Amino acid sequence: MAPPTPDHKSYPKTTPPSILLVILDIHPLSWSLLASPPPLPSVPDQPIIDKAQATPISLPDFVLLLMVFLNAHLASRWGNEVVVYGASAGRAKLLYPPPSNAIAGPSKPRPNTYHPFQLLDTRIEEGLKEMAEEEQRRIENGHIKSLNQPPAMVSALTKALCFVNRIIPHTSASAALVDPTATQDPSAATTTGPDKPETRILVINATPGENVSNSSSSDLDQTNGNGNADGQVDGTAPNGKSGNGGQMRGGYVGLMNCVFAAQKAKVPIDVLSLPPPSIDASPPIFLQQAAHLTEGIYWQWNGRGGLLQYLHALYLPPLSLRHHPFAVPPQDAVGFRAVCFCHHKTLDVGFVCSVCLSIFCEPRPVCLMCKTRFPIKSIPTLKSLATYIEPIPVPDTVPPPPIPKGSKAHNNNNENNKKDKNRSMINGGSGRGEPIEID
């Protein structure tokens, strides 16, 4: 009896250590919405899901679930590491690991407790309390409008990429974070192997994408539509509120710079969006673009519980095991819409400056960024032409990608087609299908 042929897709003998960088949105206004969510719409086609009611979630409850998930990540392999950043209203801070000048750990270790678990849980709890005290002091000092600022996601992403650049040697793909024009040496050491760490970023978003802090156009016109009097775009309006689509402090340009840097360094950005459809019907399109461009996972919570199961099933497997033996969930269609630099609104049709490539929602005689002047006579023509442009509809799900030629799946598909053709010819057909009889 012949021995069985080995399978081409075998399980890896070992997986490299994984470094998980978590960015947690702790904006107080966002978590107040999640703590008292509105009723969910009924799903008559799926009665089992329809029976589940809306699950309120508070920040302390979610932090407990997050600690269980992070402990599972540390326990899954020796050498795994965790880095946690907190993004609050207008500022970001490193929660874990503690800085070098901080106390090494708790004064009283708990018995029957794995010491790294206790260090992680204690430090994250202390860091969140420190950020809450800072927010309380800002309110007591009269800076109440600071709560209207969006979470500093761009600042946290920048700090996470800088952390990756410090811990990964420059011979790897992360050298692109230092010099984007540098080419990798084929003979240099690579980052693949049992001892080379895999880095990934998990963004836990709690801020609705479109329904928070919509700024009025009258306030923006007072500052030439830039968000401040200096003509700079910072992602916020003069009154501290973000625009329709500029829900992250740092702006669209800063976020895209972080995304392209992570894409160049091959660092995937995973996104878990907590606001359910009852709170936010439209997803945060920029975070969705970040996950798509860096080959990460984007998932929006349905508001019916099971957060710990989602974290373990979707975000616990490392990069080397995501496609085999595990599988990535189907991703929703991504809307690659841009944001205007004048009102921070997402656009289907925009007008681009031919000099600095800035995007505006309406034609302007003077570019707000580079101050280039355009002929005024062309503005009515551009407005009339824009009325004939129809936005491209975005499907609900992403269609399956085409099978590349030469792959195993493509060869199996061709073999199946040949077998069907031969079977039809044996049965009396011509290979093109059964003959049609005409009376």
C-alpha cells in the first residue's frame, strides 16, 4: 500500500513571537453613548439574532474583557509582547509597558497569579486612572470644550509606529519608517523565522464615524474654511468640534500618512469598531481604509454582546496563522472617499488643486493651502460639469478576488472543467453542452 501523499498546505512547525500594539479609544462622550445604546432594529430574517437585545457596555466592563484578551495573547506563545496606548479627547498616552522611570511593578504580588498578567492588569488600570484624573483636572480648570475634541487616534498611531521602529532592526521591512526611499537588500536578514517578531496594530474605536460633532459651515467660513486662522488643517473646527468625516484629531492627511507608513513597513492595522448600527449607521471610513490598505481585519460590533468571543476569534490568531488553518472573515466593501480640506466632509465628487493636490468640496478661485489663483471664469463651468457626475454605488460585500494563473486553485479549477467536458462528450454531447432539438 502506497503511503499517503503529503498535503501541500501543512501546519507551520513553529510561529514567530507576536508583538500586539493596542490603541484604545477612551473618549468619555463616546463611552456614554455605548453605556446607554438605543434599541436595535429587528432582524426578521434571522430570528435567533433578533432575540438578542442591545447590550450596553461601559468602559470598565470592556477593559476587563480587554485584559482577558491581552492575557490570552501573552499565554499563547512564549515571547509575545503587548503595548497599549490610550487615546482620549485630544491626547494620547502610553499605558503599558510603563516608562523606564516608573515603579517596576506592584508592591504586593498576588499568589497563584502569573506575574506578567498581574503587571499588565495593574499598569493598564493605573494608566486609565491617571488619564481620567487628567480629564477631571481639565474640566475643573474650565476647559470643558476640550471634551468636544475628537480622540487622538493619529497621535496614538504615530507613537505605535515609532515603537515598532525602535524594536525592529532596520534590516527589516520596518526600515521604511526611517527612510521610505530605501530599498531592501536581498542578501540582508529578513524578519521571517521562528525568532523574528511579528508586529500588528489593533485599533479599538468607540467614536461614531459620522454622527459626532458636526460643525457648521458658518463657523468654518470665518477662518477661510481651514479649521483655524493660520490656514492649517488639524482635523478640528474652531469650536473644538470635528467635521463630518474629520472625527480624528490630526486630520485626514495625518491618518493617511500613518497608513502608508504602516503599509510600507508591512504592519497590518486591525480595527474593531464598537458603535453598533443603531448608534452609527455609517462606519468610520478612514479606519476601514486603513485596515484594507494594510491587509488588516475590520469588524463592526452589532451591539448584541459576545465581544470577548469576537476578540478571540478574529484578533487573537497571529499573522502567520490567519489564512491557514484559520480564515479571515469576509470584509465589507470599502468606500475610498476622500475628505475636503475646507470643511472636512467626505466627498463623492471633489475638486483638486492642480499645484498641491488639495481636495475641496467646491471650486474656489484661490487654493486655501498653496494660495494658487485660478481663473474665475472656469468656476461656473466646473460647477455645471460636476452636476453630470454620478457617484459610484458601493456594494455591501467585497466580491471574491480572481484566482491567479499558475496557482493550485487555478489548476484544480481547470482540471474540473476538463473532467466535466470529457464527461459530457462521453454521454453523447459535443463538449459544448447538450444538443438542442427543434420541433
